[in-house]
Amino acid sequence: MSCKCESACERIVRTTSLSELSNVLSETRHEYELAHLVYNARHLPRTEEPNPLLLLTYDAEWVQRYKTQDYFQIDPVIKHGLASLLPLDWSNLESGEADVRAFFREARSFGVGRNGMTIPIRGPHGERALFSLTSNLSAGQWQTTRLAMMRDFMIIAYFFHDQAVRLSGMRDLPGMGRPLSRRERETLQLAARGFAPKQIAADLRVSTTAVRLYLQTARTKLECTTLTQGIAKAISLDLIRA
């Protein structure tokens, strides 16, 4: 996880509204020098509304054009992204039918970006979402940077999705709303034993920043404001040992 990735994830979990989360999207776009970032929740279990969450940095004119023409129905990125388990490079889609090539040409004319990548997201209880990033780099430059982008944004995308669904109130899980990841349980367990973040980092062979991030996201999931409360709740739920 790069420093930029850790910073983005930290800001994501600190947000308290979708408006703040949208601001983080814009900040992350500029930090990574990307053309645009787009988060599109396609299915959430608590609503039948199509595309219940859409946060993006596209120009308003393209967003209006997209919605007016109902491009949700023909966008090849959505079609192939929902069918994929792995990140999807848009360049693999542009060699298709004439209408697909026309769609991408029109998108670029509205400043969407010369290159793109979409990360499929599958959350608990059937949640489905797509997180896309676009770039104006040349084809050659994009090929040399996209793997690093992929690594970072596979993490950022899931942090963003989890926070977006939580802040929207569209996740309805009894008890503890979201399961802790393995790393979150490990860091909480070591914190419960009195380990400081630096000691936890050395034990797990991760950065101190990553440890603080895991502890923060664990507290958020447990709906606790302090680490002590988080440890106590995790013990009560039998997630870690006393």
C-alpha cells in the first residue's frame, strides 16, 4: 500500500457525510493526477432504485448527457464490469462494435479521459458497485503506470464503497454492521494485549500508518469512538480474545 493510498483511505474513513466523501474523491483524483474518478453503486439490498449511489468528478454536461440518453443501459464499462471479478482496462473494450467505439469517442469529447480502468466491487449481502479511474496519459505512459494504479485503487475502491454504503444508510445488518477483516482483528487483538502501534507494525510486518488505519476502520465498523471501547466490544462479540 503506497503512502498516497494510505492517506486516501484514512480520509475516507474519517468522513461523516456523502458530501465529505465526494470531496475526498476529488482530492484523490488530483493527488493521483487522474482525469476523473467515478463510484457507481449498481445494487444495494435495501433499495430497488437503479444506481442508488453515484459519486463522480465528471463535468456536469457529460453527466446530464449520460443520464438523458440513459447510457447506463449501453455503457460497455458497466456491462463488462459487472460480469468481471478483476479490474477491467477500457482499452480491451474499444475494439468491439461500432456503437461501442462511438460511445467512447463521445465520452472523450466531454473530457472523460483517454484511458480508463474499472474495479468491480462485491460487498456483503449482494452489494454490487463499480469504481472507475480515467487518465489523459498517452497509451505508453498508461501501460507503465496502470499496474501501480490498480494496486492502490483496488484498496481505495473497497474503502470508498464501504463508507459510501454506511453513510447512505443503505446497509442493514443486525448487530455489528460490518465484519472485521483479518488485519483489523489482528491489530485489535495485539492492541488488547497492550502493544503500541509501532510494536503491532513490527509484529505484522506492515507500516505504522497501516496499523492506525486498521484500528480506525475497526472502530468505525464496531461503531466505537475510542480504541478502548472498540477492544471491549470486539471481546464481547467474541471477535478477539480477552
